Amino acid sequence: MSVMETMQSKMEATLVPFAAKLNAQRHVAAVRDAFTLAFPLTLAGSIITLINYAILSPDGFIAKILHLGDLIPNLADFQAILSPVLNGTANIMSILIVFLTAYKLAGEKKGDQVLSGVTAIGTYFIIYPNYVNVENVGNALPMNFMGAQGLFVALLVGLLVGEFLTALQKNKRLAIKMPEAVPPAVAQSFNLLIPIIIILMGSSFLNYLFSFLADGGIQYVIYNAIQAPFASLGGNIFTILIFAVVQQFLWVLGIHGPNTLSALRTVMFAQQGIDNLAYYGANGTTIGTPFPITWAGINDAFGNTGGSGATLGMIIAIYLVARKDKQQFQIAKLATAPGLFNINEPLIFGLPIVMNPIYVIPFILAPVICNIFGYLCVSVFEIIPPVAVDVGWTTPGFLIPFLGSGGTNYLSLVVGILCVGISTLIYLPFVKAAAVANLKAAAKLEAQEDDDDAFDMSGL
């Protein structure tokens, strides 16, 4: 038996049963279903982002190939047409998730789904950072925690509201009985009025307590707690690997890892990037660049092909070994085009990777191994030039080592392609294990439906 078959067999015996039990747990199911319901909006936003940056930006990969910037001098102006789409998709992801999580959990507990979702939104904004005063505008809410950066708190709020509001709803002493003549929708609203008041007052009290820990409340407490341990890290391969592991783990928890750590990364690596670019401009080569090891020169170039987690390898692995698993296969087909340009929200929220125990290991391991491979090629064996030129984050990942090192060393292109192969090999056994789990679950559901049909026929 090969190493891969042994690994796959062990995972099927351990991870698959654990994943099946975990996925059946109501809180995990609510989170999974919430991301699944938000997936169409996420996919639409990803496709539009792909068009906006890869085609309509003069620096975009396709725009450069077709010389669209030369053909259309004001090409970048057209980006303003599609840019607001993100405000209605990715930039409000936390609001969507807090509603849908509470909605689905309330459904699992036979509670009022709509009022649970609405109450969750209200609760989320009660504990949201305070208004800020903007000159000539007035008071405004900061947007940063409405998107993926606030997802972890959104999940907590959705689960807590879905759990407790439904429990309070079942307490008959808290219900306000209305006359039978009152329409059902109105009667149900009054029936939940006291439980909603309890939830809102409790969240307000919680927000008050957290205000003593940080000015922005719970959002900033979590944000600062994640960033603080890394404040003193320096720019080296170990720093890059730590950042890669942490941001991937945050993604698994439902937190946008790259966005959460972006401020700290910028402080650490901005100057190195500027110096590298100045060196390239003066010398016309990246060989001898002063800072060969940076976040962009290692992780973005070697460990981010397909997006966070090097998920282009996951897509290829699904095509290779999971074609019979319709769930994964259909998601992979939808995610292929965005994935080529390093947009992988369709996979993260569609499979999903978030809260998926089978994919935790490869999602963290693949970028780490690819980063180490790239580091060895650039800095240890020095077989390719450093990647010191920013070619845009939507450039297909396997081309970044080639284009980012000046576009002259074709061995850099080979190394970029090898990184895709490495990530594919890492994902293969886990994709196979997930496919087995999904097919077993589908077969079990089909058998249960057949038994139900047979029981109905016997009853006739």
C-alpha cells in the first residue's frame, strides 16, 4: 500500500467519522448552511471583482497581455462602474452571516427564523464599534467590521441569538398572548417581544463591559488580541511561515486572515518592498535585491496560487479524484475561473473550507510547504531571482515568480508551476477523504428516503 493510500485509509477511519458527527451538530450545521446560503452572492462578487481588476485595471494581467491600457487610455475610469458591487457583497459579509446563522440555528430548534435573524443583526450592531465623527459628514459607522473582518464575532452573535432567543421563546411565561383576531404575524411579534428585549439588553450590557477593555468593544478586543503577539516579529522566513499559518487558521474559523493581519504586515514589509522596487528600477534586475525575503516575494509568489491556502491545487485535486462527488465537483467548476486569478471565496464559503475539519490540515500545510520551497529556490540554492516586483494580486499565481522577478528567467515559471503541483499532491488525499464522506452521506440519505417510501407504501 502506498503512502498516500495509507494516509487516506487513516483519514477515512478517523477524520471522516469525526467530520460526519461534527457536521451533524446543530451549531456547526448552522454555520455551514449560513455560508452556503451566502455563496451565490459571494460568487457574484468574486466574478465581478475578477472582471474589475484583471480586465478593467491597466495593471491587470489580462489588460497587460492585450495592451488594453494603450487601446483605451481611460480604462481605469470604468472600474468605478463595478467597484460599488463589493459594497453589496463582500463588504457586508458579516451582516449576511449574522442573520443567516441565527436564521438556520433557529430553524434547527424549531424557533422563529426571521425574528431570530433580525434580532441577531440588531445585537451585532449593539456591540459594534461606536460612531466616528467625520468632518463635513457627521457621525458614521466604520465599515471595516461589516465585511469578512468581523465574521468571527458575527458567527458568535448569530449562534448565541439563535440559541437563546429560541430557548426564551419556548418559555410560556415570557409570551404575550394576543386576541385571536390579531393577525398571526403580529401575534408572533408580540409573542417574542419580551425575549427580544432580554437579548438586546443583555448584549448592551455585554458591550458596556467590553468597552472597559478596548475603545471599540469586543471587535477590537479580538482584533488586538490576534495582532499583539506578532508585534515584534521581523521580516524573515519564520515570520512569513507564522503569518501564513495564522491567517490560514483564522480563515478556518471564519475570520478573514489576510485582512486581519494586513495592517501588521504592511508595517513590517512596506519599506522592504519600496527598497526592492527602487533597486529594480535602478538596475533592471532583481538579482542582488536588498530584501529577497518579503511577504510578497515569498507567500504571494509561491504560497498563494489560487488564493489563500494555495487552493488552485485543491481545484485540480477535485477534478482528479472527486468527479463523482457532485457537491465538490460543481463548486470546483464554479471556482476555477476566479481561482486562476487568486480569488477563492467560492471555495472558502462554498465547500466550505470554513469550519471543515477535513480541510484544516491541507489548507494550512499547502502554503507553508510552497513557501519553504520558494524560499529554498530563491535564498538557499539561488536558482531563481528574488521576486521583487509587484505584478498585481490577480495575476495567476504560477506566473508571479516569473513576472515578479522581471519576466526573464523561465526557471521561475517552472518553479511557479511546480508549486501548483506540490499543493495538488498535498490536497489529493484530503479531497478523496471528503468525497468519500460526502458520497456516504448521500447514500445514507437516499437509503433513508427509500425506507420512508417503502414505509408509506406499506401503510397503504
